[in-house]
Amino acid sequence: MHWLKLSPLIRSSLVVIGIMLIPIQTSWGQEIHTSDLIQRLNWIRFELVQGRIITRDTRQGQSRSATVTNEKKKIREEVTLKIVGGTPLFQYQYQDSEQTIQIELINNHRLVIKRNPTANADWPRVEVQQSEQGPLRMIVVQGSSSQVYTAKHLWQLMLSHPDPCRKHLYPLLELLRSDWQLEQWSEQVETSLIRMASYHTHPEYDHLQRLIEQLADPAFRTRQSADRQLRAMGQPVISYLNQLNTRNMTTEQRLRIRRICQSLTTRTGDTPEAVSAWLLSSPRIWFILMNRPENDVRELAHQQLSRLLQKKLVFNPAASPQQRQLQLGRIEGTIFTR
């Protein structure tokens, strides 16, 4: 059985041989018909917000666990939820004759997903790591070779590495939410970004920069006016403000920028429309799109990145793949220095 068949298998109907739901003090039974166990138990709800997986609506109270087994298909699932000081500690394990999958959530933000094949399965080992504040990583190990994919958030990872995400990431994340359509949403985000850039539906970056400078103006009224105007621009300015070098800014400038970003950051689940607006002013995303197979997309992404950075970048969208990689390497070393 190929790994891509995992998701339909997990969603297929199970003949439940035994199930035991065990809160810490009392025992009770509940029939589970499919292995969408995390969602059907409804003890914890996963959301994708600003490209990071978080939880909402965690049921407070006693710790609890649930186990589902299917002896015929040799499938076993177990869910455990503990609430420690109001913070969830969540664990999930799926096991069949060909693989084990483990999911662990700590402190509501640190998430680790591991998929390990059994000895007789010729599949790669996959690990997804979301730290509390650092970058997101997906590690794929096949035999003696390994590949590490790193991104600031899930949307960046999906746009940077669509094929590895399609093969390895999406089936795992469907265990958290079967209604997430991440491959389709990622394609919609890219299409929407290209459409908005082609119609120049982006902030005027010269005006943006002037407003940022006015946040340090000696006149309080000027600072307040700039603050209000930046907030009124909405989500499209978030990525631009986040990528600013604030080392030479005043303390008040940095504080106002941080508060503006916090006020504009949505607290609801990501949608393709909201993500497109958010990523429109992200230099990293447009740099990623400069490496697309389509020449017109590369050209548009080059124009948008030059507009964002307010300088002409040396890049020929029509050059050979080897030449483009050299040019992209120079640009990356200049604008994304670590």
C-alpha cells in the first residue's frame, strides 16, 4: 500500500471491534464509526491561523483518553488529552501493519508529527516540527538520504515545496482536520496573488515608507495620524511591516509597528482570500514565485519584489534555468541575509 493511500484508508469505515473511552475518574462508551477520531471526539479543535497550527475550544476538565481497534484490518488508534494548568497536552497514535503515526501537541503551539514505516514498508520517514516561535520544519528520510524543508509558516512551506507537501504533509494534516483542503487552498492563494499583482492591487510602498517614518515624528498628532493610516490599510501591510529592519528605529516606532501588526493579525482560521491579502506584501513569497516554471509568473513576481524592496533587482525571467538559479542565489544572499 502506497503512502498516498493512507488518507482514504483512515477515512474509510471501520468495523469497531473494541473502544474504551476513559476519563481520569469515570468510564463511558461512545461509538466511533470512522477513524476521523480526533474530530469525532471533539475534545480539541485544530485551526490554521497565519500559517501556524493552533488549538481552540479545548474542553476543560478531566483528562481523558480513547482507544479504537480494528483487529481485521490490524488498525489501532489512541487519543489522549491532558489539561495541565489550563494548557492542553495532546497525543495521538495511529498504527497499522505498515506504519505508525504519532502526533504530540505541547503548550498549544509546539506540534510534532511523526510517521514511521514498519520494517517491510518501503516508505520514507517523515517528521513535521512546529516550534513555539521558530520556523516550521519537515524532515523526509529515505534510506541513507534525508531532506529538510524549512519555512516561516505553513503557507510559505506549501508554496515553496508543493510536491513534497502533496506527498508527505497534506495526508498527515488531514488527521487533524479532514475538511482542510490545503493543496487546493495553496493553489488558490498563488492564483489570487498573481491576479492582485497584475492588477496592481497592492499598497503604495512609497507612501507606506513615509508613514513609517512619521511614526517617529516629533509631533504627537503626526505620529497618531500615521498610526491610524497604517491600521486602515489592513492585512496587506502586515508582511511588509514584519520584514522591516527596525534596529535603527526609535523605541516608539518599534512599539507602534508591533501593535499595528498585532491589531491587524486575524484570529480566525485562515482562508485563501485572507492569506492572499496577508502575503501580498511578503518579499519571501514573491521570491519563491520568481522560480515558477511559467515565464510570465516569474516576470510578475520579479516586478512585485522590486516594487516591495523599492530597488531594481538583477534578474532575467527568460534566462536559462541555470542562469536564473545563479541570479536568485545572489538576490537571496542580499535580501534574506540571516
